Amino acid sequence: MARVLVVDDSMMMRKTLRKVLEKAGHVVVGEAANGEEAIAHYPEWVPDIVTMDITMPGLGGIETIKRLVQSDPAANIIVVSSSGQKHVIMDALQLGARNYIIKPINEGNLLPVIDLILDNKQAGIK
């Protein structure tokens, strides 16, 4: 079971992610509609995993990843975005995101990534 922070400007996507995560036994500890909210609440919610959209109003996903990883190098961020542009994917991964999933999201493409991150965390692998 993971404690997950869901960051996406779309309420519909946040609900979809919550449904998939909770059905699998994970706990959504919080939701944020933009990067500012995610950064403000991250220390309070202490998530095991963060799902992060890239394109959001205000502070976008790339800058949010950068700031979260600077404040917590052990942050486990999974990008969940409709942007499949190679340079965006590379930027996110180079800044510290653990994986990148292109929307639409479903159990088959999200849950194995979460399981892998949790297994690696338990084994002490970054």
C-alpha cells in the first residue's frame, strides 16, 4: 500500500486516479490542482508516491518536480501526462521523476509502476 499525492489540474483526472489507486488498496493522502499546492502540502501529507501532471496553470509539472526533488531527493514522482513529447519526458526523468506514463491512465499502466517503486524503496534502491 502506498500513500499517494495526486497532482493534476483536471478534477476529472484526479477522480480517475483516486478511483484506480483506492481500488488497488492505495491511500490518496491529498490532491493538488497545481504545483504550488503540491509543494505547500507535500511535507504535511508525506506521500510515498506523487503522480504529477506536466501542463498545469501556475507552477507546471517540470518546475514542481525540480523543487520537490530539491527539497526531498527521495521523492518518488510518476509523471502522468498527455504530453508525449520526447524532450518533456527526458526533462522530467533527468530532474528526478521515476517514471513517465502517457494518458489515458488505467490500472494496467499505473499500478505496475507503483509496485516497482514500492519494491525498489523496500529494497533500498532509488
